[in-house]
Amino acid sequence: MMPHHCGPAMTSRLTVTGQGEARIAPDMATIQLGVTSQADSAAEAMRQNASQQSAVIEALKGAGIADTDIQTSGLNLNPMMDYGENRAPSVTGYQASNMVAVRVSEMGSLGEVLDAIVAAGANQIDGITFGRKDGKDAEDEARRAAVADARHKAEILAEAAGVSLGQVLVIGDTQMSGGPRPMMRMAADAAPMAESIPVEAGELSVNAVVQIEYALNGGQQDCRPHKGKGKKGGKHGKDAEDADGSTAPADQDAVEAPEKDSN
């Protein structure tokens, strides 16, 4: 029977994924707004639209919005078609629209900004998104929470398996992601508001995911059969055992061939 030799314990590894979240209040908003105009001709639709949109932009600046925080996001001109029965479609007029993205850095003035643009002639608001000027602190908090979550999972699994956690071998950070943001969509009549439009910013959710690989202590030892060396026999001794377990004869006596008779 071959002897067994137990070497150092085999290195075992455990890979876990951790998730973390941080919630913060937004400190900025981006509004998609604009003007839609209709007229009998394309030129008239564009002229009216340009006049109304200019008034809206002036209202934005008057509300404290900087030029760098206003950016055109869409400009469209389309015919308005009449699809009647039993006759060919006909053009009844033209519709022009001009949309801008507006960044509002002072959350306290958001309602007043909305009032100002509607009063100036904006009749399309396609949405409001909320964000942070600098979310690094929240991202770091989410990462710490994700690492702690991964460590907790690893400790539970290691304890259940009867081993202990070793050092961190590999750690990976996935891309940060934000949670759902409050949205608002409305079509407004160009009329003064009795009070500011209510807007609830809520909270932002910043999420992080990490993957960590740990070494495990207390794994099984590497015990594999060890093939021993056989004893060498004498010149007329017993057969010796080869390294692969087979037997081969020991040294054999040399046998001289008889000389041929010259006669």
C-alpha cells in the first residue's frame, strides 16, 4: 500500500457581492420646456414660435437663470395633416416647437421659475429631473455600505462552512447608479398663476455594487498518495520494486556465448 503525505492546506476562495445605498436631497433641477405654435404657413408658425420662445428665455434670465444654464434641446416644424375619408390627405397648417433644457441651481426658486415661464408663453413642459451638483460624498457612502454588506455575507457563509475569512484577494467596484428621479409633465396655458406651482423634489438614491474575493482559512489539507522507493536487491537478490509500482528483476548474471569451433 502506498504511503500518504499531507502537505499544506489547499487555498480556498470565496467570492461575494455586496450592495449599498445612500439617500440624499437634490440641490438642482433640470427642466425640459418650450413653446409650440401653429399657423397657416410654415414661415408664420416659425415666426410666432421664435417670438414666444424669446419671451420665455427673457423670463428665465429675469428669474436668475444664467445663459450657460439654458440650452436648446429640440427644434421641430411639421405640417398638420387632415386625413378625411374618401379623399387624399391635405395640409391644414404647420406646427413649430422649440424646446430648451434649463438648469435651476437654487431649489427654492424652482416654483417661481415655472410660474415665470408659463406666464411668458411656455406651453410645453416635458419633464423635471433632480440631481446633485457634487454627489461624491454619497457615492463614497454607498461604496462603504456595499463593502460592509459583502463582508457580512462572507462571514455568514464562512461560519456555516466551518472556516474563517482570510485576506481580501480581489475587490471590484461596479458603475455607480442613481435611483428613480421625480418627473413632471404638463401642458400649460399662458396665464398667470395664483400661487407658485408646487414641486416636491424628494430624495435621490445612489447605489453601489462591489464584488470581493476572500481567501479562506482552515481548508482541507492536501493528502495524496505518495509513491515510495523500492529496496534494491543484490546480485542474486529478490526483485526490486520500480518507482511506478511494477517489479523488475535484480542484477542478472552475464551469460557468455560459447565460442565457435574453428574446425
